Amino acid sequence: MRQRVAIFGGGVAGLSAAHELAERGFQVDVYERKPVMGGKARSIPVPNSGGNGRLPLPGEHGFRFFPGFYKHVTDTMRRTPYGAHGNTFDNLSVATRILLARARQTEITWLARRPLTLEDLRVFLIELFTPLGVSPQELSFFVSRLLMVATSCAERRLVEYENIAWWDFIAAPRMSKAYQAYLAQGLTRSLVAMRAEESSTRTVGITQLQLLYGLISPDGVFDRLLSGPTNDVWISPWTQYLRKLGVEFHVGSRLVEIETDSRRVTGTTVETAAGRGGVAADFYIAALPVESMSALMTADLKHAAPSLANLEKLNTRWMNGIQFYLSKDEPLVNGHAIYLDSPWALTSISQRQFWNKVDLSQYGDGNVRGILSVDISDWEAPGVVFGKPARECSADQIKQEVWTQLKQHLNDSGSSPIDDENLLAWFLDPDIEFPNPSAATNAEPLLINTAGSLRYRPEAQVELENFFVASDYVRTYTDIACMEAANEAARRAVNCLLLASGSTAPPAQLWPLEEPEFLKPIQEIDRIRFALRLPHHLAVGRDSGG
């Protein structure tokens, strides 16, 4: 008889765990509180936007970003059939440019480069950041800090850098406004969706380096995007494949209670439109976001699984999307646009150039020819139109504010790609909920790894014999709130479950983050220095900038 696993949460983590378990012969049930699968990754058809047989306009939480260092989620995509002979990984398109837009200043476009040595990397970084207008002295200091993280041993990163905010590590308080705005805040919140002032140096530094390594990898992949609406080219084919493997999905089912005898989970309770009912299984996986899991932590559960007792100490922030539907496509750049002077930390993608197999005339009223998908990463800073943070604005005010900030960055040098006459419609992520016009809530915020927060994050295996956790708050190589971390956490939970069940099936594969080979001898030297309680060699005489 097959062993049964109940997975709570139908986002990327839950679907990834179901995928690995179903392929290994387990009976899998996935319980999701929303009416559809996919979590924050799913598409959202714009309500009441289709007409005359056309599909509703495609909405998203934000654009899907698949940088080169993603290994786990892309492996799962390669194993998910799509069409007659392909797989969903085939639906990723490689971006070739990155646009750095500045308000009332000339835009900067980055290209891929491939340094081969430490000196090459140093020169590459200086050339990369020089156009931002930061002084050579400050730029040199920032590059030295990136190189310090790159050449540090894992032990130093864990013990020292985990407990230092990136803002302090790069000496931002003593630097110029340009340094703070572009190198400290702009790159951090736009590329990593974190705040430099509070996020750990270990997380921000390693992630920024991974993104840069994508520029020098053999494949040269910095950025990949889906070739169509997320549900069409990824989530729907994925769930269809899982159903063929025997996975059963239970939508509209919210986990409300976890029962334990202090050694095992003895049962769970889910709430549906019909009321509450019990769910019993041999094993349980909680693939829930941290705010949902934290709400389930009773005193008994904290006592039985003390590694989960501090989840409420983990912080979350908002990062949600808004789409603008255009009558004329405005490609802007073949990749991400980062709006460095935007108080709301905007980033965008012009979707049409990547959705090369999508006929937009078959959506909405048939007049849409372009989609500008924008992510809002800072919901706390005052805007430029209403002087209020995004979370205090109404939906229409958020639209006006974002549209204006885009204009400030792009409508210069005699061109006006952001044109009121070109805007047909817009759609804000419905996870932003408005109980009244001036107070918004977010149904699905993102985990932020603040300095020193690693000690509050559990492994996938907790103290209960038949209960495992799979979410981006789990300790992973990836270490940030993203699809890759969710998939990796799910694989870790599955591997723990395989051991607990006595299964002889092979474990799910895990990939550590890759770093250039030429850095490893320098990291070994630092490992010796760290063991001798000596500082990193780049820190000697370089602890201040300006």
C-alpha cells in the first residue's frame, strides 16, 4: 500500500514537493486555500476583461525572473512535459540587456562580460558601476566589499556577515547620496528585493555575486523570462502532469490546525466552504509562507517542534506587481529595467518581446499590443505624486504614482515611451487588499532575511517524526525568498521524508551555489585566517570609505 503524504500549500514549494514524491510512488494530496494552484507564481486573469470570445487580459503578481544561478526550479521545469515533445524549460527566453533608468538623466544599458581572473573581475565591476556617477574612491570601496564577500570562506560569511546589515558593511552612512541611492539601496532592493539597511550581508552579498557570476558563466545567462503568461506556459502544464502522476488537488482548503502528541503529527484540520474537517496522512509537509505557518504555531506545537518556535521573529516585506496594457508595444530594453531613482523601487519588463508565441489580439478587447509589467519593491517610501507610501494609497493612486515614476525615468532625451494616450488598461495584484481607501493589506508578502535572522529559520526536518517544512524560510543554499528557494526547500523536505519512510527511492538532487574556480584558493587562505581569528585581508586598512 502506498504511503500517503498531505501537502499544505499549492505554490511552487508545494507543487515541487508533490512532483518529487509522486515520481517516487507516494500518494500525494495537495491542499491550497486559494481556488487555483501556483501561489505567488500564478497568473491572474483580469476579471471582466475578455469580450467577443477573447480571453481575459493576462495579469501577474509581477514578472517571473529566472537568473542563471537557478538550478532547482529549472531542473523541475525540464522534467515537466509541455506540448508533444517539449518541456516547460523550453518556454524560458534569455534576456540580453539590463536598463538602468535614472530620473531626468541618461539611461545606462549593461551588456554581458566574462572576466576570467580576480583582476578581470575587479576591472569588470568598476566598468559596470562607473556610469552611475559615484566617485572613483567610493566605487573602489564598494567593489572591494563585493570582492571581500567573494573571497571570504563560508565560515566567515556565516559567523560575521550574517550578523551585519549590508548598509553598514558597505559603509553607506558615510558615503555620498549617489552611493547610497544607486549602489546601496537601488541595486539591493531592485535585484534582491531587500532593504540594504536591514538585510544581512551574507544574503545580499552572496546573491548579488551570484547575479554577477551569471554574466561570466560559460552560458552567459544573467536573466531568463517566460515566453507567455505564467499559467499557460508553466503552472497549468505542471499541474496537468502531476494529475497524471496521481496527485490530487484540493482547492479552497485552508490549514487551520496541526495536532501533535509531542512526537508526531497525529492529524490536521482544514477549513473549506463546507466547514472544517480532518486530514490524516502518514506524512505531512507544510509548504506555507512564513506568516501563515507562524499563525498555526500553538504552544503545544512550539513545544513539540522548538525549531519552529521563533517564526514570528522573521520579517516580511511587500513586492507586488502592476500591469499596464498598451495599444502600441514599447519594448524599452530586451530585459529588466531598473528605476534607480524611483522611491518605490520599481523594476519592469516589457512582456511582448518575450511572449513570442502569444497573440495579444486574442485577449481583452483585441486592442492590446504590449504589456509593461512593473514590480513595486518599496511600499514604505513616500511617492512623488501624493507624498504617501504605496501601502497608504488607493489602487488608483498606486497606478497614478507608478505611471508618473516611470515617466520621470523614461520620458527624456526627446522620447516619451510612457504616453497616456497609449495606456488602455491597468491591473494591480489582487493580493493588495483595500478594506478602505487609505489602508491596504497584502495577502502574500515576501520573507526578508534581516541581519541575524538565520537563527530563527529551521531546517526542512523539524523535531516531529512525520512532519516537514518546505518554504523559502527554510535554510537553503539559495537563501532568498524566491521560486528557486521554494523548490530547493521542497526537495530538502522530500529527502527527509524519504529517510523517515524507509523509502529506497533516490533522493531529490540538490545543487550548492557555484562560484568561479579562481576564487577558491583565496577562500582557502581566508579560511586559515578566520581559524586564526584574523580579519579578511581586504578589511585591513579598508574599513572606511569616502
